[in-house]
Amino acid sequence: EENAKRLESYQEAISEDEDSTDTPVDSLSNMVKPRAPSCRTVHHGPLGSKCSNHLAGSCSALGSREGASEVPHSRQAAFSSPIETDVVPDTRLLDKFSQITPQLFTLLNETIPDPLLETLYIMDFFIALAICNTVVVSAPNQPRQKIGLSSLSGMPIKSLEEIKNLFQRLSVRRSSSPSLASGKEPSPGVPNAFVSRLSLFSRMKLTSPVEEEASPGRERPQGSGDSPCSPDTEKQNSDPGLPEGETAPSPGQPSTSTLCYEAESPDEAALVYAARAYQCTLRSRTPEQVVVDFAALGPLTFQLLHILPFDSVRKRMSVVVRHPLSNQVVVYTKGADSVIMELLSVASPDGASLEKQQMIIREKTQKHLDDYARRGLRTLCIAKKVMSDAEYAEWLRNHFLAETSIDHREELLLESAMRLENKLTLLGATGIEDRLQEGVPESIEALQKAGIKIWMLTGDKQETAVNIAYACKLLEAGDKLFILNTQSKDACERLMSTILKELQEKNPASPERPSPREGLPRLPATQDSGLRAGLVITGKALEFALQESLQRQFLELTACCQAVVCCRATPLQKSEVVKLVRSHLRVMTLAIGDGANDVSMIQVADIGIGISGQEGMQAVMASDFAIAQFKHLGKLLLVHGHWCYTRLSNMILYFFYKNVAYVNLLFWYQFFCGFSGTSMTDYWVLILFNLLFTSAPPVIYGVLEKDVSAETLLQLPELYKSGQKSEAYLPLTFWITLLDAFYQSLVCFFVPYYTYQGSDIDIFAFGNPLNTAALFIIILHLVIESKSLTWIHMLVIAGSLFSYFFFALVFGALCVTCNPPSNPYWIMQEHLLDPVFYLVCVLTTCVALLPRFTYRVLQGSLFPSPVRRAQHLDRLTPEERTEALKKWRGAGTLGRAPSQCADHSAAKSEKRATSGPSAPLAMMSAPSCAVEQGSFSVHETPVDSDFCETKTSGMAGTSEG
């Protein structure tokens, strides 16, 4: 219905004006009204005064904005949770907006009073929040926009030869043009062919400064800035009553309440919604311009000159725009505070007074950033830089050369970005609250009880990461916290040695240091001695720790810690951590994340899990398993992981047993036929015995077997350790199964042999009781091993027995001369009338299965394993079950195997299952406490998608953190 309305509006727009190019753009379709993550914004003006506003500090902060209640509640998009969009603005900050007038921009070249300068900075701050992103705007009934081609597209390149000539001209100009090399401006009378061709490679309006100088014939309408609209369009959109440089919204332009923002990440959407709460509304975005509706100034059209997207190396993004009021080229930059602070201008040409004020502003901003980080908020800094047209034109030329370079292109682009993003002016800082998804703390606590060691790999600040770790119960209040934050390799090595020595003194039972190939020593877990230790390492220190000379020491240190938190980690560092743990500790690793920055980590881990949410689908597409929320990881590992391991282990043992038990019947017969290779069974029976008669029961057993119910496994996560210890597939278990198969084959052969000894039966008459008894023994052996028998099991077992007797009767009745001189003709019919046949089958079956049945009975009554005890809980009534679970937890009946310090796991990033169903080491990895085969799991702290969840490499991932 919604698409039909939009299509109808398209057709109306086309019929009204076929060549219209000035329709407003609010982008895409209205899909959902997401709730942006709560956003706390602090703005610091140039005078050092602080305007702090908590934009929805709580989960249910309702907006008081006009029209907020008019927004209908639309359905959510697939795999996404809503984020908060209603933000309560700070009234004190809103009062300052009344001071914003167009006349402020006529004083830019004069001395501006401090209060007005602060107001300008506030305006720039919220403009940066609105436009320094890649957010796309959409509205329900938005007509299609027709973007007119630039004037240069009137002469399109029609052949490959022209493209070749163009590159040749660019190559010659690059090497010989003095204007490019020296950065001089082109002469006003000569068209700049180099810059004029830029539009062929970029849809962004990158060339306006130079084009304006090179083409005096193209006069710019006064006060219109560099709007890409035609003069007719500008006349239509202009309003005589509006200040110069503004445009009036078209009659069909959607209201603020109907706008829908679609962002690459929930953080970007949160900042745009925060700006809208302060009457700085992002109206539309096209490749060439951005329209912002700003308080008293009305709609402002910013010409987009260039966009430098965010990357993990720079940790920031920038947009270059031409301001519609001042007509200046302005660079707005948004990024991590640790990066932006280093790019701020140090000296000021206006004197020491302003420089001192800037230092005060930086100090106050840093205090607020630290405060936000302690509250667990994700912080960003906003800054700007004003450039002249000449400076921008020179940078643009050099940047184009970097973009078209073949050799060292990435390095040249990074250098170009560094030339633009320097000497910035701090505008303010923001804090976004990443709320944990429902059930995250409980899930992590259960995974730790299951013996999975968890590491959390995140790009957040140290204080934010630690706060999230405590919130999700990765760290506890009584934990001894060690922080590894150094700026040099030597200092990192000394600090790791000091921490490791302290931990080893409190754990004196540390083994000797083995050679590197032997792996790391398995130290007793710190919790066994009453000490729980946690390690927090920053990105800089992690860079040193990942160097080859410090890797072993780093792993020894993390092995003695209950949890590890790696903060300020880049995507590459996340993958390197997972790779290091996987290769050196030889454990299974699991990585779980929700964003594109977790893809490398997920791909490196043994098992990758992606969380679908606001961060996009990149992690899901690169993962082995996809889940909707982090809390489902507990069921995936503790329930399905346990079942899968038990099924596979028992089914493998059963297949070995079945083949050994049946094939040995032929082996024993060779002692009585001179090892001639003769078979006492018809070949068709031999073929169909494994192919048909006994094939279905093991398959059903491997698919439906449930040794313990899902409820019990979730309530007793300690049962997961049975898989980590490989209790179901130990070497002793394997050899006992083979010995039992040999014993059963002996009984199955010699009981019928001595029964019919001295009789005149032929070879096939002797083989028929053997086959029948073997079938009953093999099937009933499976019944003894099964922990959950359903009607499906019974149906398949009955079907196997029926198919055997049906085939034997039909084959014996029809096969008169199938295998001369002996043949199976009428043998089964005669045996069914012989009481001795029934006696042989029953006696053989009972004697063969008696040891297995006795062993299972004694095992369950005299020395039951934790899994056996848990099976008993499933038979109790709900009241008795609750009481038994309390006694279980209180008495600690589950034998706790000493945690192995070497079992590593990285939070929210990786997990690898060695022998268990899932890996004992998880990154938000679940702590890998596997005794002989650790499991490792890495994860990003899961933050609810509903509230912009965050994922550290390891266990949680999408913005669910």
C-alpha cells in the first residue's frame, strides 16, 4: 500500500512537469521510525562555558518536541530493533538559539563578542551533528527527485579512445603542469580542464572553488552560495522574506514528524535525532547538497564539496561543505576523542588570550568525556575548520592525484586526509548510551559457569569498556583489576612481568615453563584460590603485546585472568588477537559480533556468530551462525552445543560398534571353513543389513537424542563442561565399546553354533539365526544407549525389524536357485515354525546385552556423572525439581575441574570447539575453562539493538554491547 502511494505520487510528479529537476529530496522510503540510542550531548563554547544537555538519559525519555506525538508507530524492519528517537532537549541550551540571527554571519571578519562567538559555535556544533554523517532521509509520500546532469555531461565520452585520451592528458598534466605542482591558481581567462573533468569521476560537487575562478562567464547569483539548482529553481524556492542564502520549503515537503532517517549505524542516527530535538533538522540529502532546517534561520542548503568517510585507521570522518550564509568552505569532523584532541590547533594568530581560552575549553571537555566514559557512554568529539577557496582548491588537486594514483594509493589518501583534518577548532562532545540487551548479563554469567573464558574486544574508551564489562557481569565487584596502558614496548613488558609475578605468587602451583611448541603452562584458575583477576589492555599496549617477542608473556598473563577486556582495539587487532589465541593456545575459538568491524574477527575464529541488528548485516553474512539477540547464544552453546556433541559422539561410537559386531561374525566363521572366504549368509542379506535393516535407527538416534532437557541444561550450565572434557568420547570409552562389540559377536556366533552342532542343517540355515540374533542385539543395544525414546524411535525400530522379516520371507519364497548348490529357499519360513530358533534368538540376545545393561545400571546408581544426575531431575515434579536444583547448586555436586589458565577466550569475537559441541574459549569469548581442550570465545559487548547495541569482539556484537 505504501509503495502504491509512492508510485502514484511519482506519476503525478511526472505528469505535472516532465523535465522538473528541483523537487525536494528526503530520500528513500519511510520504513520505520526507529528509536535512536539515548544520546547525551555536551557543547563547550569558545568561552569555556558548558552547555550540557541529556538527550534522553533514560530508556523512556519522552520527547516534548512539537509534533512528536503525531508520529505513528510503524512496524519494525526485519532484523532490527527500534532505537529511541524522542529526545528531551536542555531548555538552557535552547534559550541560546534565540540569539542566532543571519546578521551574525556579517560580523565574521570583525571582532565578535564572546557571547555571540559562543552562539556561533553552538550552531556549528548542531549543524555538524546533522550533516557530518551518511544518513539518508526518507518520507512516506516523497516524490521522486530528478537530478539534472551537470553542464559538463553535455559532452559525454562516447568511446574508449576518448577515455584513453583523457587519462593521457591527466597524466601529462600531473607530471608537467606547474599549477598542480605548485598549487597556484589557474589564470582567470583559461578554463581549467583538469578540474572541470572531476565530475566525470565523482558525483560530488568538488570543483566549485576553481570552476568559479576559471569561468568568470558563469556568474553566481548573489547570496545564493553555490547551490547546484538552476536560476529558475532558485527563484521558485526563494522567499523574499527569508534571509539571504536560505530557501523556503516547497509546499509538498514533508513535515519534521514524518521524516525517517536511515543510517549505517545507530550512533549516526542517534546524533541526527539529537540535533533535530534542538531544532536543527536534517531535511534532505543528495550527492551534491544537504538541506538543514535550523531554528530561526529556516532551511539552509549546504553544498557538499567532499566527504572523507570513516575508517578504522583515522577513526574519524569529515565533510567539506560551503556554508550558505558565510559562503565559506567549512570542514566538519567527527571522531574519537583521542584522535580529535590531537588534531586541534595549538597556536592562534589572535593572541594568547584566545589560545588560553581554547586550552580551558579542551580541559573542560576532557573532564566531561571522562565522566561520560565512566558512565559507560560512547563518546565522540566534534570539531570544524574554516578554509579559504584557494586552500581548498589546492587540497582538492592534491587529493584528486591521490585518488587516481596507482602506486601507494592508500598511503597518499591517508596523507591527503591528514592535510585536511588538522588545526581544528573544538566544538563539543557527545555521549551515546549503548544499553545492554535483555538477558546479556545472565547469558555471560551462564557461559562463565559453563567453563568458557570470555574476552571482550571493543573500540570504546577504557572507562566505557570497563563500565560495560561490569554491567554485563563479565567483571565482578570483587575482581582484582589490572590495567595495561603503556606507550612504549619496554614499559609494556615490565608491567606485564610485574602483574604476572603478582598473580603467580597468589597461585604458587605454577608449572615449569615449557618450550614454545609445548604451549603455555596450564595454571590453576585464580578463582580456585579465591582470587578473580581481570585484565584491561588498551589499543596501544595491545599493539606491543601482539609483537612476537611479547606474545608468550601476554598469553601467560591472560591465562591467569578470569576475563580480558581489550579496549580501543581496531578491527585488525581484534582478528590478530583471535588468531594468536587460536594458534598458540590450541583451543577452539568462537567470535561473535554485530557490525562490519567484527567481520575479520568472525572469519578468523573457528566458529563465527553474527548478530543481526542496527549495525547491518555484514557480520551475519560473514558468520557461520546468525542470531537475533545475544541472549540466544546461551541456548545455542549450552543446549544445542551439548546435544550436538553428545549425538555425534554416541553415533560415532555406535557405528564402530555395529560394524565390528556384525563383521566379526564372518571372521569367526572363517575358522570353520578353512579361511576360504565363504559366507554363511546370502550376499543380498549382507548388503541390505547395513544399507536398509540397521541404517534408520542410528540416524534417528543422531537427530533426536536428548540426554538432558533444554530447561535443565540452561539452569545447570556446568553440564556443558562434560563436552569440554570429552567425557562422551574418551579413549577408554572407545576401547570399551570395541571390546563389547567383540564380546557380542562371540556370543552371537557361538550360541547358535553349539545349539545346532551335530545337526544336518545347511550353511544358510545356520546363518539365518545369526543374522536374526545380530539384528536384535544391535537394535536393542541402541535402545539401552538412548536417553530419550519417543514414538518416532519405536516406529523406526519396528520398521527395521519388519523390513528384515518381510525381505527374508519374500526372498526365501522366490529365490529357488539364487545361489546354487545352497540357496535360502524357504529357510525363514521353516525357522519361524521351529521353537529352537526362538530360543536361540532370545538366549543370544540376552547373553550378549547383559554386560552392557549391567554396566549402565551400575553407572547410573553407584557412580553417576553430572549428566546422569541431571537426567534424574527431568523425571521429577516441578516442585521436587526446584528443590533438587537448589540443593544441587548449594552443595556444588558438579565436580569443578580446575580451570585452566591457558584456556583463553576473547570476548565477542571468537570461539573454537575442540572436543566439545562448542568451543570452550569464546571471544566476548566465553571463558575457556576446558581442562584438556580449552574453548575460546570472543565477543563484542552486546548492547541492545533497541538501544544501539555494541559488540566487542567476542560475544556480543551489534551495537549490542
